[in-house]
Amino acid sequence: MKPIILAASASLLVLAAACGANGQDAPAAPGAPVETRPPNNPDQRPAFEGQTRAPGLRTEVGLEHAVVASGLVHPWGLAALPDGRWLVTEKPGRMRVIGTSGQIGAPIAGLPEVAARGQGGLLDVILSPNFAQDRLIYWSYAQPRDGGNGTAVARGRLSSDMGRVENVQVVFQVQDTYDGDKHFGSSLAFGPDGKLYITIGERSDKPMRPSAQSLASHHGKTIRINADGTVPSDNPFVGREGALPQIWSLGHRNPQGVAVQPGTGAVWTIEHGTRGGDELNLEKPGANYGWPGVAYGIEYNGQAIPDVVTAREGTEQPVYYWDPVIAPGGMTFYEGAMFPGWRGNLLIAGLGGKQLARLALQDQRVVGEERLLTDLNARIRDVAVAADGAVWVVTDEEDGKLVRLSKK
């Protein structure tokens, strides 16, 4: 492992965006889309106006970002602790506490072994809604098994000194074991009803794709469980013969972000598509989001996706899609005080796009898009908002960073 390097000097590490302090070049014309590259599939058309290439937005106040800590090895998940510090996961299997001025703690003891290969490893982390009382944290990970691996979610009590997790319990694991290294998902969020939402990928390989449509498989699904791992009685497929009762929705490819909308309680997910098919979805119980038969984009090899259409009766359209893709990671809704104009907006980490996307929503549709932190030139994996309204991200690199975005 690389040595951890703390942020040494704010004067050296604060990088004000020069080509507009919001970290993007100005749109060619007012409201012009921020995406100017040709689409990967120019023959496909959006199902409704604004479903892709929404008008460009631009934050008028000056922004700056500071690298608070570096030397993290492929950080994946980011969660704010009540005292302002951060829980950060590293994909090889470590979780650490990082202070707001960059102090990086030793790996937290007590975590289970992870299958750290390809896209697998230690993934997301969130706090219990009752953390102040129960000190429980939840994390998702690629679980090693005989014959392969599978996505799992565990919880444990974080010790008062933040040094270990105790009483670890696996609250969910996909039923299927598969010997692969891609499309584990997996992001976590608690709804206002106290239910835990978990996103699961379909494992990528072509023979596995149909599992996204099978109610007998957890792959390619959004999962909804109680906090203790039991199944809510009002899940849409409870009691259906042959259906796994934890399933909330189906037809997903590789969703790595989930967020609950303040005020409405609506659950939103975002998933990696093929080339030209990244999707933002508004979750509905029992809904089918189409993959692999309904999708935008093309295969990574440049060929058409076999037997695919962009719309089919009985499947949901994405609220928004990107062509070309941004390779989305985690996401969160912004409700902070630092940027009042962003309230209610979605902030979405972009890996391949090396950006933080800001989407303005109106009536559950995207009405504007801005790309932030492009001058960081890093794969942004996850995003969270601190109590003061500043935005924090982690970058998915061998020398991963914890970065604070704030107003000048």
C-alpha cells in the first residue's frame, strides 16, 4: 500500500477553477447542452424532450476545491459522521475515518474478507438512521464464496473510538454465486420509512444479462429490506411463486448510485449503461427498467446491442440518459446552505467523465445540467454533502483523494 499523504497546505491545494469557477467551460450559447460530442448511437432518439442533453447550467458564485487527503487506494464509499469526520471505504477491503483537515485513521478492524478483484471489493458505506443511539454502520461488498462471489451487505456497531466494528451481521446477500469480477453494484440508502435500498448489478457477462429480468435472481435489481435484513411485507413480489421477496425493481444493468429525494421520499438510482446508455431512474415498486432488451447506446465493442429496442410496453423509461456516457458512481441530493441555488439538485459522481454532474429537476424531469470539478482531472467515485453545505468527493485511483468543493 502507498504511504498516506495528508493535505499539507491549503494555499497549495486549493485550486480555483480558472475557466469559470464552476469547473467547466462556458456553454457555446446560453442554455446549450454541456455535452458537445456526437452520440455513440445517432440513430436512437429520446422518448421525450429533455431525456438527454438537457440545457447547460452555470453556477454564478465562485467555487474552489481543496484536496484534503490523498494516498487512499481506490476509495469507493463516503459517509459523513455526526462530528464532521468521514467514513471512507477502500476497495481492497479497508475502511478508515478521515478528519476534516486530512488526518487519516488506521484501517477499522473487524470487517469481513472481501473479494477484491476487478470491480469487486469493499464498496459503499452508510450510517444507520439511528446512529446516535445504536452506532450501527452498513456496508456493501463483494463476498468471497466457494465457486465465486456475490454482492452482500453487512452491518456492525462502530466502537466509540472508531477503531473497530463489533457484532458484525450479514443482512443481505445475493442468492446466486458467480465467478466473475464485474457489475456487483452496489450502493446503499435508507428511505424515510426506515427501509434499506440496495442496488445490485447483473454481473456483466452476456450469459448473465438475462438474470436482470428473472425474479428468481437478485442480479440486476434494486433490493428493499428492513434494517435487520428481514423482508418488508409490502414489497411488490412478496408471495409471488418463484420470486425473491427482497426485489423492489428489476431490469437494471450496473447501478452504483442510489439517493432518496428530500421532501418526496422518492428513490432514485443511476446505472452504468453500455456506450451511450447511462441511466438515471426514478424507482417504482415492481417496475421493470428494461435491461437487457430495452436500452440506449451500443456495445463497448461498437456493435449494436443484440435484439434491443429503446422502448417497450411494460418497461420504464429512464428519466435521463447520457450518450456518450459519464460512467456514473454515487449520487446525492443537495440540501445544504452553502449553495442555495442547488437545493433539490442531484449531484452525480462521474468516473469516465472525470466530473461531478449537477442536474436540476422540475416535476421529476431534468431541466438543466452542469459539469463541475472537471479541472480535477480525476475519476470521481462518490459524493456527499457536509453539514455546512460543502460538497465532498472521493476519487477512484491508486492515489485516491478526498476533496472538498466550496464557495470562494
